[in-house]
Amino acid sequence: MLLHLHHHHHPLLYDSIATKASMIASVMSNNTSRSCIGPSHVSEMRLKLSKQASGGNAPGLSRKTGSHVKHWTTNVYGQRAQERVLEEEAPQVSETTPSIKIFPGQAFPLGVSEVESGINFAIFSQHASAVTLCLSFPERWDGKMMELTLDRHVNKTGDIWHICIEDLPRSNVLYGYHIDGPRDWHRGHRFDSSIVLLDPYAKLVEGRRYFGDASKKFSNFLGTYDFESLPFDWGETYKLPNIPEKDLVIYEMNVRAFTFDESSELDPKIRGSYLGVIEKIPHLLELGINAVELLPVFEFDELEFQRRPNPRDHLINTWGYSTINFFAPMSRYASDGGGPLNASREFKEMVKALHGAGIEVILDVVYNHTNEADDANPYTTSFRGIDNKVYYMLDVNNNGQLLNFSGCGNTLNCNHPVVMELILDSLRHWVVDYHVDGFRFDLTSVLCRGTDGSPLNAPPLIRAIAKDSVLSRCKIIAEPWDCGGLYLVGRFPNWDRWAEWNGKYRDDIRRYIKGDTGMKGSFATRVSGSADLYKVNKRKPYHSVNFVIAHDGFTLYDLVSYNFKHNDANGEGGNDGGNDNFSWNCGFEGETDDISIKSLRSRQMKNFHLALMISQGTPMMLMGDEYGHTRYGNNNSYGHDTTINHFQWGQLDTRKSSLFRFFAKAIQFRQTHNVFHRENFLNKGDVTWHEDNWDNYESKFLAFTLHDNNGGDIYLAFNAHDYSVRASIPRPPVNKSWFRVVDTNLESPDDFVTDGVPGIGSTYNVAPYSSILLEAKL
């Protein structure tokens, strides 16, 4: 085993280190507390300190002069193993000579672990021919990187390379790997031994410290670990919310965008951070939601578009759909540039605080692709350089090119046994260590493809997630489509566990509310729980995650203000973002001072929200829609770290008594009326459709009554015509009267009166583009 120290400047960590220190590892040959340290005559490993720049394995291959190897056998990790110690001649300057002791190490667990004899490193690579562990110590050696070339005969078990090092610091060590292997591009290999690669199993990742810091755009991403800190204190009274799926109301949000704007009035040190979310929990409680779905919080590179000149090199990836590592929380969401360890702790603080408020935490996770781009403009940080042929889907019939079902240049090989286990280990890590309550899987149809990209009827990974004991308490939500055309809405292989983003709900609700003809029947089907899609086997209405708006596409305000996308700022020539938005600008494209148009838009936003909240299934809304956030028609705003995406707290204050009030009242009303979130699909006794006009293609009016066992019936009418409809109101249950709770045509506060307004007669004039809700009460 060859060890060398090279000068490897990490742009973030070492610039401020002014003094040169040497690490003399304490080798206690008589330490009887460690069974792995052989006899007292165990030799030490000597290292030369070199200022030679790190550049792969080559510099170390000529340094065998004066070194020798000793072998003996001792009991290591409960099994017979061979221990190998290398001694090198001490260089002239002895004060810079570190000494360490190494052991063969163990294959499991993957990643870094603390074992009896030291720190163990293990990494999988089936096709590698050489693996070198790189270690860097921010507080020692003036930024030099120590390289340990692993011996395939000693430090390899199966396809796992491993080594154990005694007396390494228990924290504040950075590490990565040089990996070499076949250079056969056409066979799918992409090895490059000059790059320091990030361990896929790193639990913490060090990179730049501040989000969007362009001066550090080329920062390396290295793994780190912490075995010194005390376990996180979840508190004696802490408990998981454990909210039944049928009772969820999900709020899709972005951690940074939620509080980064100055209008949040938070301390600048915590704006855009996990701690910032904690400060705004009162808003979430006032709104009434009980689950947050966080846009990706796994470590990602927000400056990925700025590595080379291109039409998008002005963008900052603020959504985070470009995962670098599946175990580490996004370090730049820590407060005040606190780094990975603080990010981990503050993420837990956020989860603990949300749980304390009765709010569940669902993570939007991206296992369909990584940040490593395509073969034309590759960005090798981890998987690609470790074992491209294992981690990614390849077209073996086309020169080993990467397959692209994600739209992002590469596709993770999810149903390969090794990659599948990586994903399962990652999910368990977030549940066990971070206490998250569920996951929404981005482009989940990718996870339903075999290693050659072909669709699978019973994908092993999808089944394993559904059946996993650790994940059994979790909500698991699929986005049941991908960019390769595999559209599985209502047909997702679910094992009676998986919920789905209901894309048909989104489209049908949009089309009906904006006044498209022929949509009444579809609207009725969607608000009743989409039984046509989900009433099969043991599936339930709540397996339909209903949404009108999500992070991609128009905001709710833009849905009623723009007929066309306005994406010029994205730098893609208007070719990005969907064209089928089913939007209607209510008579004018974009901002206007026309009172009648603004009134109509307000009405339509309330109609959409009311429809969402009275629908059977699990409702999901987008952050900012509660005050009418606009992106000015940009329906693909992933690359803008600006007010386009940032929550505008000043606008919320302005609309607190109007649109926000309506949103909060509607959510509260849903939560307090079980007729809207039943456990089972509606039967004939649960609903009466006041309709004999189903086949009329021109009809855009629908009225129905949801029946409650206690007589607390709810009458609803939606009018998508451009004229008023005089609705015949059915008789209320015995001894009850109808009270008007909602009329979206009225101004606040009359548009939503929770206790209801009495005096409803046998007919009601439902205004154009409006909806009403009546409640039967004593």
C-alpha cells in the first residue's frame, strides 16, 4: 500500500490556514482495549509530506525505495484477516512526518464508519482496477492531501474496496477517492483517475459554504463525517405526528425560497435556511396545512449551469433537482454558512419543530438522475467516475451512450441491485436519522424501468420501497411519469401502498373551471376521488394526490393571468416548460388595472382552491398561492434565485384579509368536515348529483350534495358559464336548514362565512365563473 501526501487546495477550507501543522498519529502499541492492534511490536506507517499537486495515482508508483511490508495474522472484526503495514523511510524534516496505522478494513457498512480499531472506509466499484483513498485535514498539514492506494489483494472483498485507519480524527476530516479502471468508452466506462470523487455513501458533504457564491463555483464536493458530537436531542415529549393519509393537506415549498426574501424580516443569517422555516411555522399553522413537501434538500450544486459558457450560465438552480449525494442534507441551507455538520443538526431542529406543531415532513427526492449531466458535457463528481456502467442506464448498442429518460442527460440505473440498495439505504437514513414522514419521488416512472430502460411490470425497487419495514410508516408518493413517455397515472405498480400525483386531476379541474366544454363529467369524477383510476384492489381515495398547481408550471395567479408561458429569462429560447397549461388570462395577458378582470381572476383562484379542498383524495397546494404569488408567466422558474421564486411576505400581509383568508378558511372547513376526506370511495348513498344533463356537451354547471351520517349535508355548485345560473336547491335534511358558507362571487369577508348565513330559499343565483357551498344545520 502506497501512501503519499499531496498539496490539494480546497478553495473553501484551506485559504485561511496560515500555519503549517503536522499530524503525528498516536500509535499505542500496548493499548489492550483495541483487539485489532496486534502484538506490541506492530510497526508504524511513515508518510512523506509532499507539496506535489494531486494528480491521480502516478506520482506514488516510484516511491518504493526503503519501504518494506510486514505480514502477520490476528483477529480482526471477529474473523481471521491479514494485517499489512508499510514502513517508509522518514524524510529529512521529521517534524512533518505523520505516522498512522492501517488495517485491511471491512466491506460493510459502505461509507465511513467508526469501528473498534479506527475509522473504516468502504466503497463499491465493480469495474475499478485501482482505488486510492484521499484524506484532507482542514486543521492540519496546511491543506495537503494524503493518498492511500488500496491493494486489491488485501483491501477488496468482492466488489467493495475498504481500509481501516487507526487514530484518525473523529470529525473534521475530508475524504474522497481517485478511481481508475478500463477506458473503454464504447463499453460504458468513464474512469478518470485525476478526479477526486465523492463517496455515494457520505453522510455529510463539504462544498462551498454560501448558496450561490460565484467566487466558489468550482469548489470540490468532498465527504466528511462526525463521530464526536452527541446524539441529537429529540426531547422527552417529542412524538411523530402520524397523521392518517386521508387527513393530509400538503403544502409544497422550497426551503430557501420560503424565507430568503428581505420581506421575511428574519435575521439575515438565517434567511433561506432550515432555521428560517422554523421561524415561519406560525404562518403554516394559520394557513392550516399539516404536511410540508420540501423541494429537494439533498446536497446539490446550485451553480451547475455556470461551469462553462452556455445560454443558461446566468441561472442558479434554486429548485434543487440535481442531486450530488443521496444521504447528505443540503449544506448551504445551514444558517450563516455553517457547513455540513450544522446543516444536519439544523435540519433535525426543523423537523423537530414542525413535528411539535403537528406538521409532517415529506421530502421531494430525485433518484431518477444525478448532477453528472450527459456525455457531451459531463460533470464527474461521484457515480460516473466510480462505476458509470453500474450506476447509469446505457445504450450498449450505441457506443455505450447514456440513456436519458430524465430529461437531464443521464438516468440512474435504479433497478440494478447495487443502486437499488443505495436508494433503500438512503431512504432509511432519512427516516431513522432525520425522522422524516414520507417521500415524493420525482419522475418515478424511471424507477419502473429495467437496467436497459425497458418498462417493468413489477419493478423490484418500487416493490421493495412498498414492503420495507423501516419505510412502513412513511407516505410514499409517485410522480407517475417520466421524460421518456412512460405515463402511469392510475396504473402505477403500487402494492396498495403508493399514492400518485394525479396529473389527470390537475388537467381536468383546470379545463372545467376555465370554461372548456365537455368537461363536466370529468370534473365530477375528479372531485369524487378519481375512482376510475384508483378504485382497484385495496387502493383508497387518498392515493390520489390532487393538485391544481405544483412547483413546475404556472402559479395559481399566473394560471388565471396568462394564456402563454413567458420563459425568455431562462435562456432556452422558449423551448423549455410545458405548452399545455390549460390556463386562461381572463381577458388580458399579464398585469392589468382593469377592475373587472382582476375581480374575475380573484374569483377563479377561489374556485380552484375550493374545488381542491372539497375533493376526495389528498390535496396539495403550492407555497405562495395563498396570497397570489406571480412568476410573471414563467412556467419553468427552476433557475431563478430571485423574487420570481421567493415568497413575498409583504404581499401576504397585503392580502391577509382577502385571498389568504379564503384559503385558510377553506382548509379549516375541509379539516372539520369528514365528508371531504372519506376513507373509502363514495357510494350511491354518499352523494346525490343534481344533474340530468350529463350528455350536454355545452353544459358547464354542476351541483351535488355530499351526505353526512349526522345530517350535516353539504351542497356544492360550480358554474363555469359566462352567465348566471339559477340553481334549484334541494330540500335540506329533516329539521335542518341550508346556510351559505361560500360564494366566491362575494367580496371578503362575505365570500367565506364559516358559521354560515341563513335564509337560503329554494333557488340560488350562482354568478358567472363562481361556486357556492351550503351547509345543512339546525
